[in-house]
Amino acid sequence: MRNGFTFFVGLFLALGLAWAGIVLGSHLQLGHLAPYFDESEGKAFPERMPGIAARGQLVYQDLGCASCHTQQVRRPDFGSDKARGWGDRQSVARDYVSQVQVQLGESRIGPDLANFGARPQAVDADRLTQYLYDQHGGMPAYRFLFETRKVTGERSAKALRAAAPAGWEIVPTPRAEALVAYLQSLTNVYEYPEARPVVPAATKEGEHK
Amino acid sequence: MSDQDPIDPRLEQAGASDESLLTAHEKLRGWKADDGANYRMLPLVLLFAFSGLIFYAGIYLNKYSVRYSPSAFDENAPANTGAGPAVKVDPLVLGKKNFESVCATCHQATGLGVPGIYPPLAGSEWVSGSNERLIRIVLYGLKGPVKVKGVEYGAAAMPVFGKVAGSGYNWSDEKIAATLTYVRASFGNTSPAITADQVTAIRTKEGDRKEWSQEELLKLP
Amino acid sequence: MTTAPHAADNAEVTEVDTSARCALLLLLAFAVLWLVVSGVLALVNLVQLHTPALLADCSLLTYGRTHALQETAFIYGWAANAGLAVALWILARLGGSPLRSLNWVMAGTVFWNLAIALGLVGIATGDGTSNAWLHLPRYVLPMMLVAYGTIAVPGVLAWSGRRHETAFAAQWYGVAALFLFPWIFSLAQVMLVFVPERGVLQALVAGWFVQGAWTLWLAPLALTAAYYLVPKLSGRTITSYEFAALSFWTLLFVGAWTGGRHLIGGPVPAWIPTIAVVSCALLLFHYIVVALNLRAAFSGGGSTVMKFMALGLGAYVLGGFIDAATALRSVAAFSQFTYFSTAQTQLALTGAFSMLLYGAIYFLAPRITGQPWPSVVLIRAHYAAALTGTVGLVIALAGAGWIQGHDLRDPLVSFAAIAAHVRPWLLIATAAQAILLFGNLLLAAHLVRLIAAKSAAPAAGLFRPAPAMEAPAS
């Protein structure tokens, strides 16, 4: 069996080197990345997600929202991310340290959501809930996240202003509420030291090297 | 076995047996870039292409890897991005934020105060004058009568801001320095900045103490 | 040395083929079944893109879920089963002795496919993990790993027990694919699903896994078929064969480093995408050599198998060059996050992988069943459908991606406007996907007929004894 042993060593090396380089290498660099404590604000960033938002992240994950929406803002001179109001700075690794399941996404059939809760054209929770019920833009309606029920006593404060038969109301399920809370909790604003844009003068200096 | 047979897609015949396929390629193994007098261009061209790719890869890697820094997200960043200590926030920006969220409640966003109740900061001799006095007022507070710009304020009650006993704000020295720097550069004031080190020095010198009064402060340089 | 007598050395069908009949047919039947399932799901998925209301009230089949379902059914259903069948068969034939422990292979096949069925139900009911190429819920993953092992081990054994000491290119690719996948798969499972990494490291592991699964598993499986069938059909040796080994190791050593390809401009340190860009460029050497090695496929004459090979290889090499181009940062700023990336994936999966595997199946099935395919028309129709479907799908998606990329750069163009602009292209893509599905239905029907047909014709008479390969002329 000529070359048998060397062949398998080669296969292992091929696999191991790429794994060590990309996965292990970045793990060593970023694995212990901690939230950034801001003295002047007296708290750490990114802030922890409220519990309901963490549940909403699971809804986002299992419905596969990431197949149409990214959650990564590219730097201002890269694409139109800033011009579209998705965020003033590029997303950095630290933005994601407290997320259980990171949903960077690979497709922008819909807009980026990394900074959804803090965008200048922010959508409030009621309108967002309505968007999920109606078809909004190219996004399908998610009617199964709502239930139609009989009004007993007073109308629910959460009921949508959608056309429901008299005596009935349409209310979001806990899953819909969690999803909305999650989307509202997404922010990408805090200025980490590493998130500052590169100064053009510094770029020139870099080129001289 | 003639080549003129139409090929039946239902049953494609092999052009070579497995055994001969293996044997033929076994003979082809080995390096034959220059096979005797049979000089061949293709291997050289391929090798050249491979070296070219490696060369390009090296250049690109060298130019855009930012020395494998974990905190450089822009490939054009200078190599030391984020590697050193965290970049300080501009004190004027931080100071403005602090002033507007806390100080402006009494001294007003214009720095003019409220006549008879809250003394002004704009053009105040206390702001533009001695560092020693100004820092002490913010660190430990001020109680009792005070005279600003010739006007007497009967019962001043500047709260304690520093990280000292009895403080309701517990502002860090950096935060106090930034706020004072902002105040000294705004509302028409043009006094030099105050550093966090100056604040730290006074705080360590004085330790924990009660609010200052005007008389005590005026004894200081 | 002992199992096959030398008299049978040039017989086209031997015990190697007949003994593996049941196991390989089972793999192929499952493969084609999932191919059709994935085709239906892909069609639904594409229609949902331009008509979002379709099935919107059905929580099992939202766009996000049909996307995950069709991808999973394609990769773990069609690609894995078909690739394993072809690789096992080729390794056994080149090894020169029948496959061992075939009962284990069949048991493994049943469990592997059971796990996929379970996994697809899991994704539809909300257990999906939202990781590209690894949407499968956590509870089926360990079972798949074990099942894969039982299927793949006989292939590796066939290689290590081979009669010729010097291994042939098809054998390198086959063994590498069979052997490496469990490692990639288990590492990805652990780091993404069971003990997830923190933050963006998840995206990096996922990127490494996707590129690893392509360059260390699916692409080598397809190349196993190509490197075996092209010389086998043409009767001529591989051109510039001395470079095949360098090309093989380039793919293996460089391939998985392209993991950061889709994270350009993303929240990962800049060196990771930079390495991916560089690796994509280095891989060009591999693609050039594959094109040179197997160029006989492009002058194949009337053989249908060879036509499939030519299409697949063309798509493979073209895909490599497009990958290298879109990995460049200035191009990625434009093409990233658009349908153009989808087009690239389709070019690789349905263009390169499926075509090469179709060809291999048409060559393999008559040899293990001892029957010719029942119909010439069905084969020709499948070829025509696969060709027009793939070309239409890739071009339409690329066109949509081009427009989308252009529109995304202009902040004033709303998403509703983009959807309207790309709609015609998506309609073409849907039609192309329907044609592909039709072709795959033909393949499925044809395979059923082939298995069902029990003619009395003796297998031995069907195949001419294969001629000896021409001696390498300089």
C-alpha cells in the first residue's frame, strides 16, 4: 500500500490547517471578546437582550427570516448601507457577543435589520405588528402569528385595527410579540473603539508601508 | 468494436477497461516537464501560472490583512488599529452630553443660570478662574452664600459629583474633567481644558470631606 | 489479487458490479426521490419570491422554511446519496474487488434517509437551526454521522485494499470525499449546534463548514465521477496528468480557507475575508488543471454521458472563475447579498455537481442492473431539460442579481421597487426550475422502469469487452 499513510496524513493536514486557521485562529482572537464597559455611561455594551427579545430571536431563527434579511451593516464607503439609514457605522464582532444565535444572513431580499430598533426611520411596535399581519412591501403576511378570538368583555389593548368580524378581534400571539420585541431590541449604535471609521489620513500612512 | 457504431445512450460502452486505465495512468505518474528532446510548453506555462497566483496572493495578503489584527474590520486600516489602549472620547463631546443631561437642569442649557437662584456659568469668574477652586466645587459641592459676577446668591447648594463619600452622582474623574472642559470652552468662556489627572490629584489630596463654603474656597490659590 | 481472476480483467461487468446492485440501487433510489422533493420545494420557494402570498398562511412552508428545506433535501438527500453511490462504485471498480459489508451500507442508507426525512419535518415545524447548509435540527445529526460512517467505510476499504499500488486521480478524490466529510460535519455540529461558539464565531464556523462541505466533499465526489468517466469513455489517457496531483492538493489545502468569502465587509476581522479572497484566487490553478486534464470531455462525440460530463465540467470551471471574481472586494460590494450569489450556488450545485452525477448514473445503472435503460427518448429529454433548466436558472438568477446589486447601491430605490425590477427575471428562473423538475421527474420515472424491468437478457452479452487504453503517446 504505497503512499497510504502519507495520503491520509495529507488529508488530515488539509482539513486541520484550514480549520485551525479560520476557526481556531479566530476563536483565539475573538473567543473571549467581552462587552465593552463605558465609564461615562456606567454600563457595558452591547446591552443584554430582554428575555422576551431572546425568545423572539428563536422565532426569527425558526421562521428562517435570515434567508431574506441580513444583520450586518457594512462600513459607510462600502455599498449603500449608511445611505439607506441602516446604521452610521459598520457592525463589529463585539455587537454580537451576547446573542445566542447570530443571524448575519447572506441575502438582502429585504432590508438589513442589524440596527432596526435605533434607525432614524424607526417603526414602532404597533406598526411593526401590523406589518407582520398585512403584507408589507415584498414581505409576506405572517397571519399564523396572530389569533382571531371572540371579544369577551373589553377589547384587548393589543388588538389590531384590522378588519375583524363584529364581536371578534385579532390579537398577536406571544410568538408575534416576542418577534416584535426582538426586532425592536436590535441596535448597532454604540461607538466601540474598534468601530470608528478609518481616518483617510491614516489610510495613506498605511499605503506607504 | 469499430468506432462507426452509433452510440446507444441506453447502454454506453466503455472506451477502455479499468485495468488498462489504471496501468496507463500509472505510467504517466512522475515529473516530465522536459521529456528528453520532447520539450513541452504546457507544463511550464502551468507552473508559471501557479507561481503568478501565489505571487499575487502574497501581495494581496500583505496589503490587506492588517497584520491579522482582531480589531481591524476595514482592510485599509492602519496596522495598529484598535491594538493600543482604547481611543479616548473627545472630552467636549462627552462633556456636552453630561452637561445637557445633568448640569443644564439648574444652570440652563445656555449656561446663564436663573437670576437670583442658580448662578450663571457664562463669564463666571469661578469657571474661568482658579482650577483648584472649580474642581473642588464639582467634586465636593458648595454650600452657603456665594457671589458670582457681582451678584450675591444667598443659599447655593451645588451637589456632590465626585467619586467621594456622600456623593449622589459618583462621576469618574474623567467625566468631571470632560464636563469642566466643556463648560470652560462654551457660553463665551475660553479657558484651558482640565485633565482627569488634575481632578484625581485634588480628590486624593482632599480625601472625603463635606461641601465647601465660599470662605474656604477663597483661601485657596 | 485473489478475488478476481485475470481472465476477467477486461470484462466490463464483474462481480464487483453485480454484488453491489442492491446497495447502490437503494442509494440511487433515495437520491432521485430527494432530488424530486427538493425540486418541488425549490419551485415553491422561487414562486414565493415573486408572489409572497403563496402558502403564506401555512406556517410549515414560509419562504424561510422552504428555502431551508429545499437546500437540505438537495445536499443531504440528493447530493449525498448519489455522490456516495457513485464514489463507492468507482472505488470498488478501481480497487478491483467487490465492496465489503454491503448489509451495513444498506442499513446505513436507510437510517441516513430516515434522519433526513425526520430532519425535514423538524425544519418545517420550527426546529431548524438557521445555519446555511446545516439547517437540520440537532436530534438527527448524531444519527446521520453514524449512518454516514457505515456507508462510507467500505469505500475507503476498497481503496486501501486496491490491487494497483499507484492510486488513480478518481480514487484520490473519492477517498478524500468519503473520509473528510464526517470530520467537517461533526466539527460543525459541535461548534454550531451542540456547544455553539460565541458571537460572530458562529458565522465563521458556518462559513468554513459550507466551503469545506463543497471543496472537501461535494466537489471531490463529482470529480471522482469526472476523472473516472472521461478517460473511461474516451479511451484516452488524461492530458497533463502529472499536474492532477498538484491540482488535487491545491483544492484540498486551499479550499476550506475560502470560508470567509461571504463575510466581506462584515463584522469579522479584515484578515479573514482577505484570506478567502486570496484562496479563491489560488484555487484558479485547480480549476485550470481540471479543465486541461478532462478536456477530452468537450470533444466527446455522440455519447450522452460525455455530454453531461462536458456540461458539468464547464459549469465547475466557470463557477471557479466567477467565485474568484466575486470574492474581490470591489466586486463583492456589488454582488454580495444578491441573487447573484444564489446563481453561483446553483451553478455549482445543479450545474456542476448534478450534471456530473447524472452522467455517472446513466453509465453506472445499466452495469449494476444488467439492463439497458428502457428508453432513449427519456434520456435525451432529461438531458435537454437539465441543460435548458440549468442554463435558464443560472442566467435568470444572475440577471436578477445584477439588477438587484445595481438597485441596492442606490439608496433611493426602495425594496418594493427592487422586487418589481427583478420580477421578470424571477419568473424566468421559476420556469427554468419547473423544466429542471420535469427533467428530474423523467429521471425518476426512468429509474423506476429500469429497476422494475426484469428481462431475461444475460448481462454478460450486453457489454462489449472494453478495449485496452492507448499507450500514453508522449
